[in-house]
Amino acid sequence: MTLKLGTEIPGTSAEGNITTLWVPTIADIKRPTMAELEAGTDISNYVMLGGWTFEPSQDTVSDQRENSTQDFGAPGRKSAGDISIEVIDNTNTEHAEQNKAVTLMAEGSSGFIVRRRGMATDAPLAAGQKLTVVSVKCGEKKVLNPDANTMIRSTIPLFAQAPGWESETAEIVAAAASHA
């Protein structure tokens, strides 16, 4: 099938169509359950626009054959790269009780960042939806210097840990499978 020039390809705005959760426990990052996700906290309203940094990469395994004039390659080790999340930080403000992103992701805390793209933030999670799931340990909060006309915010560095991550390949399942 050939795509003709001028064919309009629809796109979806990112604005209002990203949900971010902090989830304390997920047994299988490829198949998080509704119960696991519902036990998490929706931190979407704390995350600044463009504040999620997660850029996984993959090395190349060199495959240079003596009998060839070409170099080949194969997929190698994967890296999560530098991971961080920039959030509203209400520490010491009149809104100090509304500071869940900062309190949940205190230095040393471990959990899962779960992201869903392409659906309105207020659309309910449902079985079959694709997610990015990253198992992380939180580093020391970095207080950001304020710019004109900005909110008070901080960046929380995150470090990938086992069992790793799924880049929009995890799929929500209704319930945990029974192992009888």
C-alpha cells in the first residue's frame, strides 16, 4: 500500500491527554492490574508541561565479519537514560497539604511512574489501554529557581531499578491472573 502525498494523517494534541500516576507496587510491569493502578495516586495535576524526562536508548552490538566489507549490528543493552519529573512544589506555602507529588516521591522512595498518553486525563483507566511503566527510586529533590510568571516547582531525579521499564508496551489487565 502506498500513501499518497497530501493524505491527511490525523494527530492528537498532547495537552490534556496525558495521565501520570505514582504507584507503590506492580507485580508485572508488562501487565499492571486495575487494582494496582487504583492503589496509586494520580499526580497529573502536579506535573509541569514538558516536565517528564524519560529517553530510553539501546546500544548496538557490533557484528563485523571477516568475510564481509560491511559492518552489521544487533540490538544491545538498553538504558533508561536520565529520568526526572518536574512538579509543582507547595512546600511552605498556603497549599502545603496539596503536595502529594513531592511527599510521595521523597528521596529514597521506590515505586512506579505510570503514564498513559492519547486519552483525556479524566478518562477512566481500563483494561487493554497501553501504558509506559517505569520502576524507579527517587533521588534528592532539586528546588528550581523561579522565573517570572512561574509556579514554585522542583525536579525529582529518578533512577531506573529492577524490573525496569516498558515504553508504552505495558497493557492494563482487569485482574491478576489466578495461579491455582
